[in-house]
Amino acid sequence: MKRNIHIITALLLLCTPLAAQRSLTLDECRASALEANNSLKLAAEKHAENEALEKIALWQMLPRISANGTYLWMDRTVNLLSDDQKNTINNLGTNSMHAIGEGLKSEFSTIPGIGDLLGQSIENLIENGSIANTINGMGQQIVEALETDTRNVIAGAVTVSQPLFMGGKLLALHRTAALLSSLSGIEYDKKREETLIAVDEAYWQVVSVKHKKELAQQYADLLQTLNDNVEQMVEAEVATKGDLTQVRVKLNEAQMSLTKATNGLALAKMLLAQRCGMPLNEDFDVATTLDEKAVITVPRVDTVDMEQVWQDRKEMHMLRISDSIAMQNQRIARSMLMPNIALTGGYLFSNPNLFNGFENSLSGSLMAGVVINFPILHPGAFYSIKAAKHKRQEVAYQMEEAREMIELQVNKLSYELELAYKKLAQSQSNLDNAEENLKLADESFKAGMASSSDLMAAQTAWVQAKGEVLDAEIEIEMSRLYLKQALGK
């Protein structure tokens, strides 16, 4: 029964389809890396931030509308009259009538006959107090009218301000913000290019190690076949045990190289997975093979237009933008010595009503005006202008140095690419000779005209030549990639 169970289990395992290994192309790896790269996401957010700052700088030149309001409670009111002034106005009739009466009696006393009679009548009228009381009442009304109820104050304003001339700083700030936005966009493109370069490096490393593992497997298979043949020859007493030992030593070395290549392939895949944002333990294969690339047919770079390279390189573009930013900084520094003119207007309202004798009602008024500020003494502005000029000169020196370094880099990479093509042609020729030599050595060994050592030497030479071809092909791919980057394409 147990035996039947084991047999059924084995059959089920054999019938179960194995999960297909995922095969990735270079374009798929690039797309995955661009989607998963956090540095690229950070650069994109930085570019979006600078675009928003550019819009903020633009709005600095447009009108601003604002509204302000306040409520204030005070335990005392504002008095327009002092206590002495209130007392004087409240008794205005009493105080003034006595003075008026004395003056009139003095004047009427000089009139013969009726002077005394008029003076007595005025005195009786003053003593009656009706006129004084009337004037006192009027004074009290004046005092009450000048009383202000400012214990609860409500005030507010809606204002509009429009800069007319700010020495050119607002326009310079907007241009600087636009340049910074362009600069961050170039930085994003540069970061994207670096991400793609890193993915390409890891991808071609996997391709290289994969082919070297296949080569190591082929070499181990050849030595295994040779080992089996030599064992049969030892049994037939046409070869010595020393010959068999030499073959087994080489076979062990080949198996060790295969193990190293297997481990190297696993590590190379982990690096590629990390740069593509995939799990490090994910099992996948690469779809590209070197035989499909036909690297030797790729056209070579013979002449380079350095003027076009300097125009296309992102580093030079960034330096040109930096020079423009330095020029705008000079204008901003000069604006510190120029007048600022702004137009302002709005509507003010308050309760108590300031426009109708502090009446307890809400009222307001329109306003409009021009504000001018003219700097008289600003020594720091001169040093700011001087610093901006030095900064622009620094950028000019950086551009000159960058041009020299870019030209040197392009020439160096062009030379390395040409050298890689020569290496490939030479290694391909060596491989052809090694394959022919291996074929002859194998035929001679089978005919008994060559020893196992001769055959192993031919196999080793073939493996080395094949490895050199693989290295040259990968070197061409990477050299082309680096040169394309150096040309700004």
C-alpha cells in the first residue's frame, strides 16, 4: 500500500506543470525601474514644486485683494472733552448770563431817564434764570453729542493693491522661478537617464554572466565526456591512471567555475531585481542574447560634432540656466536701489460711525492712493550687485571647464568603443582558430594520435577564446551606451 502511495505521489508531481520562469526584456526592466525608483519620484516632486513656485512668482505681479476685520471691547469710552470742559459747557448759560447782565447794566446806566429802568429789567430777567437754563440745556446737548460709545468697536477694510514699479525685481523673480523650474526638469531628465544607465549595466551584467555560465556548463560537459572516455581507456589499458587524474582535476576545476558562475548569476539577478523594484528572491530570466544583438554590425562613430554635443549635454544646459539665474540675481540686487511704486485702494468701515459724530451705526468710505518708497542709503545693495557679478563669472569658468571635460570624455569613449570593436574582431578570430584546433584535437584523440592533455589544452583554449568574445561583446554594448550618454542623446 505504501509503495502504491509513493508511486501515485510521484506521478502527480510529474504531471503537475511547473511555473513558467518569467523572461524580461531590456525595455521591460527599464519601465519597471522608472516606475519604482524613489530618487526619480523625488526629482519629479521637486520639479512640480518649482512649477508651483513659478506660478507664485507670477501672482506677485498681479493685484492683491484682502479683507481685514476686528472687534474691540474697552471698559472705558473715548472722551473728546475733559471734565473741566464738560462743566463749562454744561453751565454755559449761567456763566455767560451774569457777565452779559453786568455789561448791559453798565451800558444802560449812561442813558438818562430810562437807563436805570432797563438795567433793573435785565437784572430781574437774569435772576429769573429762564434764559440761563435754556442755554445750559443747549450746552448739555452739545456735551451729550460729543460723548462716544467706543466700548464696543467694530472695524474692517477691504483693500486692493497693485504693484506699478518695483525696480524690476518682480519680473526678475518670475524669470528666476521659471529658470529654476526648467533646471529641475533637466535634473529630472538627468536622473531618469542615470536610472536607465544603471538598469542597462545590471541587465547586460546578467546577460554576460548567463552566457559565461552556459560556457562553463559546456566546458564541464566536455570534460565529463573526456573523463568517461579516459576511464574506458584505462580499463582497456591504453591510458594511465595519471591521465585520468589530470582529467578529473580539470573536471573539478570546471565544476567549481560552474558553481561560481551560478552564484554570480544569482547575485547579478538580485542587483537587477533591486534596480527594477522587484523582490530580490524573484526568479526570472533575461530575454536578450548576445547572438541576437549582432554587435559587430552596429555602425561605428567616426566623427563627432562637439558644438552639437555641447548644445545637447544636460550639464551644459544646466550651466546656461545657472548663468541666466545669476543675471536675474544682478537685476534683483539693482532693484534694491530703485523706487517702489504701488497703487492701493479699498473700502473702510467701522462702528461707531466716524463719519457721523460717532453714531452707533456701521458705515464706511472708499479710498484710493499711491504708495512710493525711495531708498536713500542702502550700502548692502552695492555688495549684493558685486556678489551677483562674481557668481556669474564663476558660472562662466565652470562652463569653460565643462566644455573641456566633455570633449575629453567623448574622445576617450570613442577611442574605447573603437578598441572594443578591435578586441571583438581579434577575439572572434582567436575563437575560430580555437574551434578548429579543438576539432582537430578531438579527432586526433579519438584516433589515438593525441593525448588527453592535448585535448584538454585545446578545450581550455576554446573556453578562453569564447569568454574573450563574450567580454568584447559586452564591452561594446556598454561602450556604446556610455558614448551615447556622453553625446547627450
